[in-house]
Amino acid sequence: MKSKNKCASDILRKEALDFDLLERAKNHTFDYMKNILCQPVFPNNMSLEALNVFREPLQEEHGDPYEIIDLLHKNGSPATVAQTGGRYFGFVNGGITPVALAAKWLSDAWDQNTALYVMSPISSTLEEICEKWLINLFNLPDDSAAGFVGGSSAATLCGLTAGRNTLLNNLGYDVSTKGLYGAPEIRVILGEGAHSTVYKVLSILGLGSERLIKIPTDEQGRIITDYVPELDNHTLLILQAGNVNSGAFDDFETLCPRARNAGAWVHIDGAFGLWAAASEELNHLTKGVELADSWSVDAHKTLNAPYDNGIIMCRNRYALINALHMTGSYIIYSNQRDGMLYTPDMSRRARIVELWATLKSLGKRGISELVHDLHNKAVYFANKLKQNGFEIKNDVCFNQVLVFFSSSHKTELILKKIQDSEECWCGGAKWQNQSVLRISVCSYRTTYEDIDRSVQTFIRAKEEVLKELLLC
């Protein structure tokens, strides 16, 4: 005899049709968006302490969905970082364009699995379209392939896997069947300022860290080309389009032709900087990138698409597919684009929807203007700080600003006060053995008024530190 008590699936089916619940969530979302510019840029201590309400054992019985969504808004919303506002300059976190947010809401309701065309024709079609658009924006070879992943870590993993495997295959060694045991040695050459993501990926791929050839960099973080050894057909050369601290770009026009002539594989880490190629005013920074073999880039940084929107692009489509494909009797490949061939994942959410919406809404001119605007505001920010006694440690060639005041100790104290101010937020870094304030201008919502307001926060923090040190 069946129990008359409702089981979990019965309850969930009812909730799936509970439009009042979705309306409640919509209202909370609108409330958050309306107040984001007034909210502390980083949550205050009261908001952080309120997070303890979530620390509880998992209850035995079914929870009330209205109470759950209310709890998230009441205690979760105030504890978020307001990076979608205009005064968050930490890391390289972009904002989120309105159309991308709307597209994300719709695609979340679709809840598509984008592994295969037969799983989601719309996702497959949009991936095919975005691939062509990105090739055009970045001025890459027409036959290049794009895979849509979570972020730069996954994109770099895909690119360097394709590079490693291609180099070994060209040396007559099939790593996909034989593994790395007994494989010919691959040389890895990169700059001393390479991003930590690159080192993580190299470790995963079994290429280690001790045997890497690290090339000295100049005062801006660019590889000194004269120090790059002779390249050959068992070399992975990793370059940067946008140093994570200074924003500087390596000399692609010099190094990429050398690598191609030698049969080396060039991967360009362009997480935020590759978008300079889409700017009429800044594309001089990326001259020569089209001669590389693979490129990693994030749309959720400079382009202001939602998280997570990473992209791997590869000159040789089959090199990328051969590095990442899988087989199974149940897998139904089609004559259309099957997205899983270009990524490490099989099951993936339809992040392509919001990327397509972002590209479609901005157009080529809008993307160019967005990228250039971020640069102009970074220059403005740097000039304002310089006028008020701060030292700018880098040439602001893109959207990164490195700020120093008097000593590393004072700079660190100023950073702490800025981060505690609730007015604006930036990170810190080490640059040429000194502590610096690291400003990343990434959000389309940042205005010149936001920058002026943030500069005043920097000035107050500096004055407070000087006063406190004087009293000590």
C-alpha cells in the first residue's frame, strides 16, 4: 500500500510551477540591483557575522522555499562584494551588462546541457556563431576553433594540452596512447611574470616547475626578447597579452614569427588583455598575436559578460579536438557543432547564451569603445592619484594601475584602510620587491565620479596613516 505522505519529488514538482516563488526571487533581485550602488563595496563586519545563520546541520525535513529565498536575500545579499557597482577595482573582475544578465536568467530557466547538438541545438548554434565573431574581433586565422569554458584556468589547460600533444605528435610520439612515460622532453619557456594559472596548468600537465626556462622581464613586466633562447620544434612558448599587475603586453611581433619558423607552439595568456585586439585605439598592443597557436581569454573580465565565461581559441581545430575529445557508444555526434569536442567538460551550462547576448548588444564598435573607455578611466585614475602625492609604478597601457606611497609599510597600511572603507576596494601585490596597490578598472559602470570619489578615499587613507605614524 502506497503512503499518502507526499515524497520529495511531489513537493519539487509543485515548487517548479510556483510562480509566486519566482516572483519573490525576482523582487529580491530587483531590490539588490537598485541598492547595489549604496551598498558597501565590501561587506562590513555586521554583514559578515550574519553569515553564521547559514552554519547549521542539514535538517531532516523539507525546507520552506519562501523562507529559503528570503534568508538568502536578507543575510546573503549584504555579504556580497559589490563588483557589479562602479567602485570595485579588485583583481580583474568585470561588471555584468544588462542584456547579459537578462539572457542569463532566461538561459537558467532553459537549463541546457551544451555537450552535443542533439542536447541543445540553440547552444550549439550560438557557439558556432560566437566562434566566428571572436575570430573576426581578434583578427585570428579564419579556421581557428573556440571552446567555451569556465575561465582562464580551463582555457589555458586546453591550449597547453593541445600544444604539448601536437609537439609530441610532430616528434613521432603519441602521448594520448603512450602517456608521458618515455616521452621526448618538452621545453617550456615563459616570462618571470607569468600568471600563477599558467604554473598550475603546467603542473597538471606533468611539465613541472623546476625545469621551466624563465625569461627575465623589463620594468613593465614584458619578456626581454634578447634573453629568449633559440627556439625549436619541442618548445612551448607562453606569452602574455596583459600582465596581471602592470597590464603590459609582450613583444608578439618579434617572438611569434621566431616561434613559427622554428616549429614551436606559442600560447598567449590574454585573459583580459586580448580584448585590446578589438579596440581601434589599442589594437597596436596585440600586433602579432595572430601568429600564435592558441589563445586563452575571459569574457567575464574586460567584456563585462557574467561569470563564468572563459574562451580557448586554437589555430589548429583538430589539435584542440584531438586533445579533448572522448568516445562512447551512447554519444551521438552530429554534422553540427558538438561543443564537448572543444572543452574538457561534457556537461556544461549554456554560458554561450550570455556571451552571445553581450557581443550582439555591443557590436564591434561598442566593444571597441568599451575597451578604450576602461583604458581612459585607468589613465584618469592614475593621473589623479599622481597629482595627490602617490607614485604610479607602471606605464598605464591598458586598464591596470600600480600605486605606491613612500614605503612598502605605508603602502600596506593605506591598502588596509582603503579595503576597510566600504567606499571602494582594490587589491595589493608585490612589484619589483615593493608592496603596491593594484587597481583594475574593469566595469562599464565605473564613472569618472566614481573615480573621483575613490581618489578621495585614497587621500583620506594616506592622511590617516601619516597621522597615526606621527603619533607613534
